Amino acid sequence: MGTRAKAAGDGDAGAAAIDDTVVIEDLMRQQGAALQALFAPLMTGAMAGNQVAPPEPGDLQHWAMSAAKLQKMWLDFGAEQAGRIEPLMARFADPESWPRNWNAWGQMWTSALGGAGANPAAGIEPAAWLAQMPMVVPAQKQMWDDGLALWTTILGRMGSANAPAAALPRKDRRFADPQWSDQPVFALIHQTYLLLAERLGAMADDLAGVPPERREQMRFMVKVLTEAMSPANFPLTNPLVIQRTMETKGENLVRGVEHLLSDLRKGQLTHTRLEAFELGTNIAATPGKVVHETPLLQLLQFSPVTDTVNAVPLLIFPSWINRYYILDLNPANSFIRWAVAQGLTVFVVSWKSADATMADLSWDDYVLAQIAAIDLVRARLKVPAVHTIGYCVAGTTLAATLAVLARRNQADKVASATFLTAQVDFEHAGDLKNFIDDGQLQMIEKLATDGYLDGRYLAMAFNMLRSSDLVWNYVVNNYLMGEDYPEFDLLYWNGDTTNLPFKWLRAYLIELYRDNRLIEPDSLSIDGTPIDLTRIATPCYIQAGRLDHIAPAQSVWKLTQHLAGPYRFVLAGSGHIAGVVNPPASGKYQYWLNPGAARTLDEFIAGAAETKGSWWPDWIEWICAFGTDQVPAKGKRAPGGRGDKAIADAPGSYVRTR
């Protein structure tokens, strides 16, 4: 160093520059060596042995550059966010916004496991809780025995190079890659995790002296926590991440942090490459016009593709929790485009994402909006009645709409009603009920701003229902592995959130989800008209998804028990989205029909016949049974034509509001 300083001091600028480069290279070499030392001991395969070749200087420089990029990104993000945090993330992270009973659950478990103090939530002493918990001496001994057997099995795989490896006792698709089982350390890590997750789940199942709804909440909480703690979610316990990091010399982590910081900035997890989609071009692209607009909705009518159309038009009510174009993703899987091709005049409501001007909206407003849309389509086409579809929460609302029309002696305005994954009886409403109690409602109220709830909160809640698939899978792939986002229209739609009026949301959660009042005749009213579902005599087509985790099939089935008129129940393969968006050309899934008079879903399934493929052809056949009278596809049947002043091209402006 003295020689280098002397050279610089003598004014030899070139030598000084060279010497500076040497110093920087030394620092980078040291940083790179440190990073490699961090990851190399955990490498799988040949690289994990003692024969790892010394790193090349260029590799060390690459490692160091990756480290420098990571450091710079975090420093830049910290400076950018100094003094301001994404409002959504700030409110969600505020402990005061979380319900008290979530803390009480934690205290309950702590007390049950021998912690000091009484359980303030339940007023039960720790000893009493401990007596009720399954985590007592027999269960502890069983866990110890199982753990010892597990470790013996896995360590025994190391005993002989020639002996066949014993099969691991627990399987999980998160750990399907051979690297999780080929290396004993990672086999031990993930098998121990699966054992503990299994035992925690059993503890929640066996918890004594707890109301059923609390038991379900505990099961859900355990599931969420154990999925979050999977060793696959952490870079140093995931062999695939370690190998990718070594192969790319840290570039995967650089890309991953870029993805992470982008999501932190927008306050939402990204599932797909957003730049790949443009509304009206390659998604929500079925040609049509906006023919009516109110502060709450835009009414879209789609252009016919046949010379004649069915005399009775179709009016679709999608859920306002998401955008309408779940039924118009792309030409290959668009239900709307397909229905138009079947010769139907198709209308769809595009709901406006809530803002401060919609703070006073209630359920009444959405029901009355549906009635107004029905009347508008009838008047526009000069027809006495329309076919209707209600998807998810809009299907629940459609049931109320039909009950109101029946009470007002106006039921003949609707020729038929199709319910897609819609619930009216919320006794068995699935995991979403775990968010519905006084504590959660208090949290939601604190998260609301200017009378509405940011749709990203709801997206987060729905993602947590399937956190392994919709949260942690993307954390691993996009944050840790540094993979590029896929191009998937359904995931684009899933992330296109909408805000909700809080007044409506609170009433919906309390009156329907929690108190289940919709099935009680005249317990609720709309615009002064009592609701009695048993007055609905409109023919109904009821579709449920066999694997639906949002509107479970058992819950959807219960609609059949509250109707006065004829119905056709169809159980479709798959879940809440894929069970609905399943075009005939895809050749995917199946559906079940039972012409008998089943009293329960189990009876329906026991006597049902399976048909491969989509239920859409069955539905159009059912629709056509109400009449096949045709009219020319011109005039008001072709929106935006001569004499028909349209507001805008589909998909309109409301679908773009945030």
C-alpha cells in the first residue's frame, strides 16, 4: 500500500487508477468469496461435496456485482419510501387494526401449552385449557415417537451407499423435486416440517371445549401459519433456490428483489406479466357498445355475429367484487363471445369500482340496480322478459331481486335465472366465514377509507384461502428463484381488484354470512319490500363447482331448498373460476346431472350421471327450451347502428377505474 500511495503521490494518475482498480477488485473478490461460502455448503449434488473447484475471479466479480445490485436496490427503496409507506401496507401492518380475538387465540394456545396467566378471551385458567388440549402427555409421547422414527428413517438412508433408499413417509407436492429427498439434510428439514404441520392440524381438530366456529377459525389459522412456515419459502432451506443462486451467481435474487420491491410499491402481489394484456385488445375484447351508464354501472351490449338472434335477450350480472371480464377473458374461453355465437343478444353489467362518492351505497342499491337494468333491456328491445345470469355475490343479489319482483307481482319480467357459484344459505359457506366475526369486522372497518374498502385487501383475503398456490408459490418462483412472470389472462383478472362500498360490505357480511338472514322469510327487505325466497317461481339453472373453496358446492346446493319453482342443478368439475370458465373446445373437466328428486347434495351425487367436458352446451339447450323464436339481428339488436347512439365501445370506462 505504501508503494501505491507513493506512486499516486508522485502524480502518476494512470498508476493510481490502476491501483484503485486493484483495490476494488480485491474488495469484490472478498465479497464474492463470502457469498459463495454462504451458499456452497448447502449445495446439492456434486457441488455439495468437497470437490468444488476454486471460483474463477470473473465468477467472484459476478457474485460481488449481484451483492452490490441488491444493496443498491434496497438503499434506493429505503430512500424512496422514507417518510411514507404505501397506505394499504401501513394500515394492514398496524397492530391496532387487527382484531383483538386474534391475539386472544394466541393467548389461548400459549395458556394451553403451559404459559403463565389466564386466558382473557375465554376466562379459563391455563390448567383447564391444558386439560382440554390434545397436546398432553400421550400426544407428546406420540409426537416424540413419530419424530424419532422419522429421523431414524431418513438418517438410515445415509447408512449404506449400496442400500436402496427408503421411501419418505410423507408426500407433498411442494417437495416433489428429487433434490428435497436426495440430500438427507433437506429430506430431514421438509419431513420434520410436514410432521409438525400434521400434528398442529390434529391439535386444532381435537381442541375440546371450543365452539364449532372457533374450531374452524383455529383450523384455518393453523393452515395459514404452517403454509407460511414451509421450508420451501426460505432461501437457505430450499435446495432449488440454493442451486439456482449458485448457478446464476446471485442474479436470481437480484431479479427476485426487483419483483418484491415492485409489489411493495403497489401494495399487491403480482401473479402475471401485466404488460402482456390490454383491455379491449387481447382481453375483454368481445365487440360491443356501452348503451347505458349510471353512477353505479355501465350496461354493455355485444354485437351479434349471426343473422338472427333469440327473441329473449340475456342479461349477465357479474360480481362487483371483481371485473366483469372473467366471462370475457379471450376469444378462446370467453363465455360472452360463445353466448353471442349461439344466437343470443347478450348484455352485461360493468360495475364501477367504489370511491368516496359511493360511501352510502347499500345492498338495496345493487338490487334496485339489477331491477333497473332488467327494465332497461326490456324497454330497449321491446321484449316482455329477459334471461338472467348472476355470478357469485351478484347471484346472491339476483335471488333477492327475484324475490322482490315476485312480491311486487312482477316476476314475469325474468324468463329464467342462472346462478353461477352463488349462495343464499350461508350455513356452510366455507373458509370465508373465518373472517366474519366481531374482531374481523372491526379490523375491516379500520381498513376502510372514505367509506370504501380498497380491493387489494379483499384480494389478499381470497389469496390467503389458497395461500400455498396463490401466495407462497409466487414468493418462491418470482422472489427467490427470480423467474419471469407467466402470461396468464385469468391471473391478470385476479389481480385487477375493485373497491367495495364499506356500508354494503359490512351489512352483507353481518346479515348474510354471519347471521344467515336471507333464508328467513321477510327477515330482510329491499326498498321497503320484504324478501321471501320461497316466493321465487322463476325457472332456475344452478351451477356449482365441485372443488369450489369460495362458494362450496354444499352451500350452493342449498339454494334448491328455498325455491318454489323448477330448477336444474348442475355440479361442474373444478372450482369457483375454472368450473365456470370452461369452454366446450377445451375438452376439460366434466359435469354431473341427476334427474331424480335428491334431498341433499350427497343424494344428488350418488344418483348423478357424469358427462365429460363443459356444461355450457347443456345450459344453452336449457335456455332454448324456453323458446327458439328468432328476430333479425339489426336495429337495437346491433348496438351502435343507425339511430342508436352508443356511449362508448366495449369494454367501457368503468372497467378501467381504480
